[in-house]
Amino acid sequence: MGEHDRDLVSPEAEVDERVIESALRPKNLDDFVGQERVREQLSLVLRSAMRRGRAPDHVLMSGGPGLGKTTLAMIIAAELGAPLRITSGPAIERSGDLAAVLSTLHEGEVLFLDEIHRMARPAEEMLYVAMEDFRVDVVVGKGPGATAIPLDIAPFTLVGATTRAGMLPAPLRDRFGFTAHMDFYRPEELERILNRSAGLLGVELTREAAEEVAGRSRGTPRIANRLLRRVRDYAEVRGDGRLGIDTARAALTLYEVDEEGLDRLDRAVLRALLKSFRGGPVGLSTLAVSVGEEPETVEVVAEPFLVRSGFIARTPRGRVATPEAWTHMGLVPPPDAVYGAMAPVESAVPEPPGPPSRGPDRH
Ligand SMILES: Nc1ncnc2c1ncn2[C@@H]1O[C@H](COP(=O)(O)OP(=O)(O)OP(=O)(O)O)[C@@H](O)[C@H]1O
Ligand SMILES: [Mg+2]
């Protein structure tokens, strides 16, 4: 059951989730909840382009998984009344793959390039030229006799999405006229998203239940919608189908997602840090061993959210629990506990070599 638990609060989409998600996607800017600044900026970019009768500047969307990048790309095309072509970085293995897409674009079309940081390097260079001059150089022949034939392409708008803006080469980043930074959502924004989704799913969600689910959704619409579906399942099987506060709490307790959105692994890590290591500091690999997980799982899956929510701090001497961690787990810190919030935070510093990760004392 461990893996299932994990999926519940993972910001990544599950395998069959894409289909369900498309039904819940807002279709225009007005229905897109939150991200006020991005929405306002984008609306200006789109409106002024439409007024001039030109394709708008290329748009880059950067932000974590499940925050609405794909949704916004579709909205951009819809607002422009333009057709949308969808491809992704991993699908572009050679520059020829990109040339095939670019050369068949129609004027004003929106090209959505998802996971743009994973595109092949030679294709990146082709993309620079296409973005700037609306031209692709098609290479004909091989070796010394090869020639590049310039081919004009229709003016289009590129919408790129990335979870890792830092991995994009500067020349590519610079060619976007506008970058939308997608942030985590506030609880009240998630509540609005939940209410909207409940309406689309045809379920009755009370205000208290919406608030409860929103608070456990890790600032991420995808997780909010997923928790809502699990609460609905619970209500249909065990309740009267209505999603009230008691049903929401019972369902989320059953699925082991706590008030802060922490799941079983997150809590196991916190508990080990507090109980076995008196709040730290402790090296990541030592901590991982004590919860019976690979260091990478702890580092990639659990730690980022624990750090972001202020339960764990990274210090030069290892991971340290904050006062909030003790409170959240209902434990009293020993008088000599080192607090993360007071220790110098320097995440770039590599952790010290801890005790051997598979010592004889491991049980
Ligand atoms: N601002 C929003 N308002 C309402 N629903 C939203 C919003 N943002 C995201 N959602 C919902 O969350 C789900 C995930 O959004 P989306 O697929 O756009 O995320 P993403 O950023 O593209 O994620 P990934 O990086 O995994 O591709 C969708 O079902 C969408 O309906
Ligand atoms: Mg997406």
C-alpha cells in the first residue's frame, strides 16, 4: 500500500489521471483560479497582440508539476481563437523532428512545447532561429556537400513549459517575450478550485470540507482535485454521497494524509528525525536508513515539501527539525534541541560524511 499512499500527494500526474484532469481544466482565463499576476500579465500580452492583429510574443511557463502550465497553454490558444499544436521536449530527438512540426504550422497557430528543457540540443538551435526569424534551415545532403536551405515558416506563438527553468540555456530563455512564473496556490484559491471541480463532478461539497481538503493539498491544484476524488469515493461508499467535513476528515485519515498534507513517509521521516535523532542535526543517509528508505527517496520525494513547509531545515551539519516540526508531531523537544530555524541555513553545502549507512547497529 506504500506506493499508493505516495501517489496521493505526489504533484506528478498518475497514469490515467490525464483524462480525468482534462475534464476539470478551466477553458478560459476567467475560470483560471489564482496566479493573479500571471493572469493579468498574460491577458495584456494577448489583448495587445490581438489588437495589433499579430501573433503574440512567445510565452514561457515555469513552475512545479500540477500548478497549471498545460491548462494555461490551452487557455492561451482558446483566448486567441487559434489552433493549438502540442508536442514535448522528449518527442524531439533530432532537429528533423522539430523541422517537421515547424514547417507545417499555420499562421497564428500556438505551438505548445511541454518539458521544453528535455529537447535535443541541435533542435534547440533550430528553435532559436524559428522563434526569432520565423525561418528553419533545412539541411539537405550529408557531409561536406550538405547545404542548408532556408525555409520561411508561418508566424506562430511558441508556448514552452518547464518544471526546470534553470536548465534552459540562456539564449533560449531570452527569446521568450514573457515568462510566467507559476507559484504554489493559497488555501483560499485551492478552495475555489475545489468548489469548481465539485460542481463539474456533480457532488455537493460543503464550505468546511472544501477548506479541509484545500489545507491538505500542498498548494497544488492537481493534488486538491485528486484528494477531492478520493473523498467523493469515500462519501459514495460509506456515506450518503454528500461531502461534509466529517466525511472529508474520515476519508483523508483513511488515506493517511494529515492536516498539513503530509503522508505516511513524510511523517515517518519527521518522527525519526525527532525521536531517534533528537531533532538533528543528522545526515540525510542516516535519516533514510532509519526509516528504511533509500536516501534518494527521502531527498527527492519527502524532503522538498518538508523543507518548504518549514518542518525541516538543511544546515551544514545535516538536517534539523524546526520548532513547528515538534509541535506538528505533538512532541516536546528536549531542552538541548538544536532548532533548524536558528541554525545557519546553507543548502548548497554538502552534508558531512555521516556514519556508514549500513552499520552493524542497524535494525
Ligand atoms: N488555476 C487553476 N484553476 C483551476 N484548476 C487548475 C488550475 N491549475 C491547475 N488546475 C487543475 O490541476 C490539474 C493539473 O494542471 P496542469 O495539467 O495544467 O498542470 P501542469 O503544470 O501542466 O503539470 P505538469 O508539470 O505535470 O505537466 C488540471 O486538472 C487542472 O484542471
Ligand atoms: Mg503539463
